Amino acid sequence: MSEIPADLRYASSHEWVRDDGDGMVTVGITDHAQAELGDLVFIQLPGEEGAVEAGAACAVVESVKAASDIYAPLDGEIVATHDELADDPEQVNTDPYGEGWLFRLRVVDQAALDELLDADGYAELIDEAG
């Protein structure tokens, strides 16, 4: 069973969101997602070009198995990317909820966090897909 931290929120497209306060969130892919993808070999992070819409593809991860789009879980503005992943994409495999984070967003609507899945809801989602 994949690790699903209770303090995070989750998108049905397998991104996790950590509320950092002050309208900022950190985004990455879940342990389940990285396990399904396998060993990551390349990550194309979003540019810090400004606004993204919830559900819009904004990054790409490539593994030995497949390439997969990463979607913005919330409306917001990208304010930082984890550039070290360009040289070390394996961090997403080894520490998806820590050093494997992908980007930070300044969210438009903080209340939208409550619309994302909690840990139990995400566990149900992956069990159903099982």
C-alpha cells in the first residue's frame, strides 16, 4: 500500500498539495503515482511564467515506462520550481512527499484546498482504480 500522509490534500490526477500558509502551497506527485511510473529519468518543470488553471497540464515526468503530464491542482501562480530535479529526478521516487516536490503555487482561492481529496478520499480513489 502506498504512503498517504494525512496532512496533505490530493487531486484525483495523483498530485499532492501541502498548505504552506500565506496562500502558498507546495505540489508534488503521490507515492502511488511515482510507484506506478517507475524510475523517473526526466522531469520538465513548469516555467515561472505566471498563472495556471486547475486541471491544466503544467509539467511532465518521464520514466523508463512512460511519460505523464502533471496537472495544476488549483488555480494559481507558479512562484518556484524544484530545479534540482533536472539533475536528480530520482528524488521523486525516493522521497515523493519531501525532497521530491515539484513546484510552489500562490493560490487564487485558499478555500479551493477544501475541494481536494483528503487522505481517506485519495485512498478510496486508488483502491477503486486498483
